[in-house]
Amino acid sequence: MAAQAVIEAMEALRQIFPETPLQLNEHLSRKFGANIFLKREDLSPVRSYKIRGAFNFFRKAIAAGDSEKTFVCASAGNHAQGFAFVCRHFQVKGVVFMPVTTPQQKIEKTRMFGGEFISIRLVGDIFDQCYAEARAFVEEIGGAMVPPFDHPDIIEGQATVAAEIEQQMPEGVLPDLIVMPVGGGGLSSGISSYFQNRIVDDGFRFVEPSGAPSLKQSLLAGHPVTLSKVDNFVDGAAVARIGDLNFEVLKRFPADQVMTIAENAICVTITEMLNIEGVVLEPAGALSLAALATMPSESIRGRNVVAVVSGGNFDFERLPDVKERAMRYAGLKKYFILRLPQRPGALRDFLNLLGPQDDIARFEYLKKSARNFGSILIGIETTDSANFAGLIERFDAAGLGFEDITDNEILANLII
């Protein structure tokens, strides 16, 4: 990929929005003892970087004479919104295929961005079904499919993030380290290609959610692999297979430069950035920042680090779940199943075991008909994770039957 072509794409982007900020974040810089710059793609017109690749694809297709075609995409998230925005800008017809299960908020935002130039079709319960329908529709009408990441024009468009970073850094300075999220690989392949031979390969870190490590598994295998199971919590990066073109770009990197971050750890970052900085991040947008907390301190201390904040399309209906996950990951909330004797005063005896900073957040009888003992689900919150060690010691000393189910995914999904 030619750097000059990326610069031309960046200059063309100025038709629809100014460069997104590269901000030195004082809170994170103090926390990690480094210069932490945030590339704020959450401040684009559609609150993600996806508009870049979509714009570049349309720009080149229209220049090639395809303006009369119907453009088509399949997406339930940021790609759909970028696609819709660009359809309206170029005043071309577009059709967005979304799964039937897509939240209404995302449907309405896509419709708002595209206006009269797009139509939305809800098809299938999962993305794969939706994508298959979109491909069939393109074949039927002779339309133009706009892929989310696996296309050279998309990669080139996403690489404009790197071109802006280069212009926005202090004069004559390039980042020592760039940390970026990975879903299908459009952003990461674009940025790493643009800086190739100017930033050493060890100066990149790629971050995936633990439930969707498609790049890491592909690098370990030596070829693109399709994950048999994907956790969709980090919906903006939950991709079962890295793009083929994207893998060709990224295959030069060792697998240990790909970091996988637990979904609940990402929730800690979302709540921290919201509470301290007032920055609203979607799970994929928080990936790079969550990775900083897991990196060896000596690997970033004193360095110029750019973390790409890829998106801020967060549905606040998810906030209670995010807070719950964050507290569990931080060790500030636990769930127990207790076996209490069915006698007067048993519950009072249990309550006396709690410390002054322990709060009961949930209390539910699971088995009410037992004659001698009853099973109770209890959720306890505290202000310091160390408090649970003392609480469990008191449980044991009292001979209380209990099981900690906080990290038992099967039980937690069934009853919490």
C-alpha cells in the first residue's frame, strides 16, 4: 500500500469531516508513567473509524463509473452507520442488511445517517444468515458489495488513521508503540502497513477480546482460521475469521504481539473512562486502553504510546451489565450459594458474619421446600477486594456450607 495513496484518501476525507483528535491523556499518562495519546475515532461523525473505509470504497467505485449501481452492506453496527452516512454524502442508493435481532437504536441511527438514500432489510437471526442474504441480493441485482474489512480500498481508508497520527504527533516524532483493536483486521492492517519500515514491527500491539481471538489463532496456525465459537459481547470486534487480505498484511507479526483481553476486564476500562474522563466507549473502543493495564510496566514507561479508541457507539441499556462485569472482574462483587439451616436466627447469624463494608446486593431462595437446610443465592458487594478473604475465613470458621459461583460461567449465566 502506497503512503501517498493513503494521504490522498485522507485529504479526500476532509470533504465530510475534519481529522479526529490525537489527545495526550493526563490521567492515563500518570497512571502508566508514559505519554499516552488517544486517537479519538469515537469523535467521527458516526462515532467510529468505519466511515473512513466506506468513504474510500465509494470514492473509488464512483470514480470508476459505478454510481448507478446499488451499493449493499451487511452489518448490525458501525460499518452500517458509516455506509449509510457515505451513501447520503454521495447521493447513491444503498441497501443495508441487518439481522432481525439488531437493537432498534442501531437501526434508527443507521436510518438517520442514510436518510432517503438507504433502505434497511432485517434478515436472519445471526450475522452469517444476514450476510448470505446480502451476497445473494448483490448477485441478483448486479450491485456492489461494500465489505466491512476485507478489501484493499477499505484497508487504505482505515490507514488514514495512521496518516493523521503522523501529522498530529509532535514534529519529528513517531509513536514508539501503537496499540490498536482487531476485529476483521482492516484498521490494524492499514495502520501497520502505513508505518511499515518507519516504526519497528515490535512497535505494534494488536488487541482482541478473549472470546474472539481470530488473528491470534490464525497467526499460530500460519493461515486464516474460522473460530468455532465467538463471544459477541465485544460486538465491534467479535469476528470469527480475520479477513484474507488483512491476514496477508499481518502475518509477518508473531502471535505474542496479539493480546487477548477478558471481556470483563474491558468493562473495567469502560466504567473507568466514563467515571473519570467522561468518555463514552463501546467495548471494542475500550480494547486498546484495557490492554495497557495488562502490559509489563517497563514496556511502556517513558514512551510515546498511541492507543486507538476505535468507537463510542455504546447502548446505555448495557450499562448495568457492564458495571456488573467490571465489579466481578475487579473482585468487588461475588456470588455465593449458601446452605443455611432452617431454624430461627440462622439468617441473623449469617448477617453477623458480614464486615462493615460488605453489602448484600442480591438475596434469593433457590430451594424453599427443604426441611432442614435451604439453598440461597446471595450477591455481596464490597469496597476492597481484600475484604472477601476475611469474609470467607469467617464462613469457614462458622461451618457455613457455601460455594463461590462468581467465576462459574455455566451457573452464572443460568441464575445470576
